[in-house]
Amino acid sequence: MSYTVVFTPEAEAQLIELYGYIAAEASPEIAARFTDGIVTYCESLRTFPARGNRRDDIRLGLRVTSYRKRVAIAFHVDEDRVNIIGVFYGGQDYEAALLEEE
């Protein structure tokens, strides 16, 4: 079964913010390569969405995985869809952020 991967507006905004930060600190090319890699990784969840750690203590059905040990990706799997709900970079407190949204 193949799932559809959908980014929430919040996750899209986080990717744009991350791109801006890396582009300013390094270069737009490096920023594009890194953020494109995150998107590609998230899209790979369509074939095996049960990756990462289940974090029902934060939100029922929440799963968290990482990209290059620097980015925490929070997502929820429905019947046929993977919802990317957050992309947290460099030690951001994703637990607190997701609890606040709840």
C-alpha cells in the first residue's frame, strides 16, 4: 500500500524558515539541498510510514523520526495518508511545541 504524504501549513512554514536560516548562514544552494533532502525523506514515508518512535505521551498517534540526526520530523498516519505536522531543527523543543498546539 502506498500512502499520500501531506505537509501541514505549519510544517511548510518551518521548512521555509529553515531554508532562510541556512541560506543566510551558508548559501542558498546548501539550504535548498538540505531542505529538499528533508522533503524527499518525508515523501519516503509513503512506503513505510511506521518509522520512528511512537509518542502517544505527546499526542495520540504521533510518530517522530529524524533526518541526519539534526531534524526531528513529527507526523501522524491515517488510513491512507501521512500528515507531516512539524519539522524541528537543531534541538528545538518539539515536545513543548506540539503540546502547546494540542
